[in-house]
Amino acid sequence: MKRTIICLIAACLCAASFGQERINETYSPDSTKIAYTMDNDLYVLSLPDSTRTRLTFDGSETILNGYASWVYYEEIFGRPSRYRAFWWSPDSKTLGFYRFDNSEVPMFPIYSPKGQDGSLNRTRYPKVGENNPKVRIGMVPAAGGDVVWADFDENEDQYFGTPFWGPDSKSLYVSREPRRQNELDLYCVSSADGSKKLIYHEEYKTWLDWIEDVIFTEKGLYMVRSFETGWQQIYFLSYDGSDFRRLTDGPNWKVKLIRVEEKAGNVYFTARRDATIRNTLYKVDRKGRITALTDPAFNASNVEFSEDGKYFTVSLSNYSTPDKIWKYNVRNLRRELVEDTASSVENLDELLIPQSISITTSDGLVLPGAIIYPKNFDPEKKYPVHMDIYGGPDHPMVTDRWNVDAFGQWCAQNGIIEVVADCRAAGHNGRAGLDMIYRQLGVLEVRDFVEWADYLKSLPYVDGEKIGVEGFSFGGTMTALLVMEHPDAFHYGIAGGGVYDWSLYDSHYTERFMDTPQANPEGYESTKVIGRTGNYPVSVDFKYDGIEPVMLMLTHGTGDDNVHFQNTLQLIDVLQSEGKKFQLMIYPDGKHGYHEYQAEHAVKSQAEFWLKYLIRR
């Protein structure tokens, strides 16, 4: 009730006193203060006496205090951060924040056609090889006062991860990587004087991900890393760095820490361990013994433990079983059903259920997929195929869980076999598969998807001349490559929002997997979609008798601040210069993903494309 009253008071103060300029209003842990940014400076509002304190004073168009530069927002903090780059200490007395200097970051203009004269959105966007923002890390009393700056050199070419406060509020823990992103250092930074102590160092031959999904305890922190065994493992690190231990072993991936019982020595986590396409809840004890607490035949999600740790609830499902929510006794694993969601699924008996499939690549990697057969499937007939792909590093499409995919059902209802397939980059083979793509994004992944097409063609009920492929973002990149380089495997494709030249994408993401263009010029040149159009056979000069045997449709939003419309413009310029025939759908001011009426239009126009080229109607 107290928190509710404070929230109401704060809302009134916000509306009455300071207008709509406040960004990322964030309560202090004790709910007595609100921190926010305004005009790129950091402020605190004290709720008991309604006083506002300005903490920084140099915010400008290029100096951002507590508000993230674009590349940090997109690639490090993540879009859910909404650009917030400040963090309360546990005792509510101090704010840690990042100060970004964008003055040397190139500005990319994004044109909007709205209105009589249009407008430009000017984004400081560092593309590969270009200057990144300079970053200083500050800690400032919430009551106001001098900023304590962490002892880092802002002029070094580096990145900083999302920081976290120690439980005593005296230290801010900051991870740092050089631009190359193959080393990671974790520092303990004093909030009193900014001095730093290295407590953890890690190196790897390709790239390293940031420290995320951390659980803090009295003695130290528990984290997930993948530098040592080729798989993800759980580690304990004491706050001073003197005690560092690996707690798990084996083929773990997509590990998510759930709960730590430090005195008992138990750590609870979900992972893809017994199956690469399903998450299971596990416990590892102080002796390193790992026990599955849920049935690996079902995907476990939404795990929540009771405060005393005696019970947990979990949602279990797979392709053929809608979610069932269970309550488990931790001690004996006896369970009781809380809810069966099957009764809320419309037309459950009429749904066409995916089935798991897989291929083994020519170099021995097992890759999973899922297939939905058409309604009234007859194995004596020939059917076209629509394949959904992504292909980006560590982003699997295939998960054996209950999910009614409307487009997959549409395909099946219209006589099209629907397939979802992953490649080696998805993470199903741990670092072994991922490391192979380093410095050559799209090369081996394309080969994997072509082997998927070869597998489908080997099935007696597949029409090998009607295999279509579709993807967005990285999936758009893959789709364009497949249709243009391998039109014998994939005859039709819809590529949305793709990167068609890696030199046109942002520094942090691209260089993590490709290195810098200065260090890997051959890799950048050989992976350009724009430079690989030669095999695309459809010409504007040729009159086709009926429907074209190959066709690529490109879609893009002109307001995409992530993968710029520039990518598609440069690709279509090359296609036009070579006399190639293709289709194009532009969404004015559309973002990286279409919404509202644009989304509805995209779904209908893409369905029309597939009916024309796969069903011939």
C-alpha cells in the first residue's frame, strides 16, 4: 500500500512539475526516490519532500549521461533497457551511470516521408571499422555532489558490459572487452575513489559474450560462461576474485540460473542438456551431481520457486502437448496439476501438429528441424515446401514447445509442407558449431540450409521444384543468399529487413563475429550478398511462359534504425544494373519488424506470393 501511494504521488509530481521530458523514471530500491534523465543529464526526484536534484551538468546532443548511445542500447544493454544507462545501488544512496561521448560517432540519417517536407532522424550509428562512442563510468550520490569516475581510459577502443552493484553498495562491478571482443575482464570499482581491481579474466579464440544472468549471494556471484568445455557451464566467483570454481560439466546450452541455495550447495537452472530443442529444470549439488527435476521430454518454462525453496511451479509442454502448469515438491518431486491450458486452445482437435526432424551435415553436425504436414496429407502425392529460417549466431528457431504458429497452420491448410530449420550457428552443437562461422558469416550456414533442401528433395512426397524459404533480419540475409546463390535448391524466397553487406551494419555485433574490416577484408568481401547475385537467373529481358521458375521478394521498412533501408536500396540497385527480375515491398517509416496495418499487409501480401509460386493460384 505504501508503494502504491508513493507511486501516485510521483505520478502527480511528474505531470504537474516537469512535463513529459523525463525519460526512464526508475525507483530507488527503498522507493523513496526516482532517477531519470532529461536532456541527456541525470536527475533524482526525492518523493518525501518533492525536491529535484540535478546530478550531471554537461548533457548535450553528443554527451549523454545515463542515456545509452545507440550501439549500447541495441547490442549490449538490449532494447528492453529503453536506453537506460544508470543503476541504483542497493542502499539507494548512489547511482552508477555511463557517460557517452558521441562526438566522433558517424551520424546516419533516416528519412521519413511524413508531412509536406519530410524529416530526418539523425542517429549516431557506428558501422564496422568506424568510431564507437567514448565511455566514462561515473558514480554519484543521489543527494547530489561530485561524480566519482571509474579509473578507465575513455580513449581506449573498448566496450563495457552492463554493470552491477555489489551487495554492500560500496563497489560497482564492470566488465570490459577490447574492440576485438575475444577477452573479457571483470573489475571491482570502488564507489569512494573510482579505483579498480581486476577480479576475473577470460580469453577465447573467437568471441566472448557478456556476463549476464548473474545471481548474487553473500559470498560471491554465480554466472554462466562457455570458454572452457565447448559448452555453457555454471561458475562461482568470489567478490574479490580469489575463489573461482566450475560447478557443472557436460553438454549444457541456453543455461538460465534460477536459484542458488548457498548453504546447502545447490544451484537450480534450466538448460538444453538432455535434448538440444527442449529446456529442462536441473539441480547441481556441491559435489557436481546434476539431477533433472522435470521430464526432459517436455520443455520447461516460467519456473518459479517459493520463497522458502520447498516448492516450485513450472509450465511443461511440447509440440503435441499444450502447457500444463505443475507444482512440485522439491524434496521428493511429487507434483500436482495447477492448470491444464488445453481447454483454452481453440479448435485443438483441428490443429496440425509439428513433428521433430533432423539432418546430419556432411561434416557430421546434427541439426534439428520441425515439420508440419498438410491437412489430409497423402504420402503418394507431391507437395511444395515453405521453410522458415533465421541462421544468426546462437538464435535457434527450433524449440519443442507448444506454440500454435498461425502461418504454419495456414501453410498446412493450403497444401504446403511447413518446415522450420536451424543451421550450425543456432547453438545446438555448442561452441563447436558456432566457432566455425567466425570471420565468414553466411558461408557455412548457407551450406547447411542447402543440405536441408537436399534432404527435403529426397523425400518422395516433396516437389523439389517448389521449395520456398523465408526469413527476416539475419533470416532475410540468409534467404537472399539462398535464392540468389542456390536457385536450384530454393526456388522462391521472401527476404525481409536483411543485412546485404556487413560493412553496412553496426560495429559491436558485426565485428564480434567477423572481426574488423581492417583485419578481415577478404571475409567482408566474400560474404557480401550484394556481391553474390550472379547465379540469380531471372531476367527482365526474358518472357516466361507462365510463372517464373525462381523469384525473390524483398521487403524493408524505411524507418528501420537497426538494419538500415540502405541495405535493400544497394541490393536492388545491383539487381537492376544486372537486369534481374525481383519483387519489392517497401513500408514507409516501418521499423525492424512491421506493426499494425503494415504487419497485416505484410502477412497478406506474403501469403499471396506463396499461393502464386508454390500452389500456382
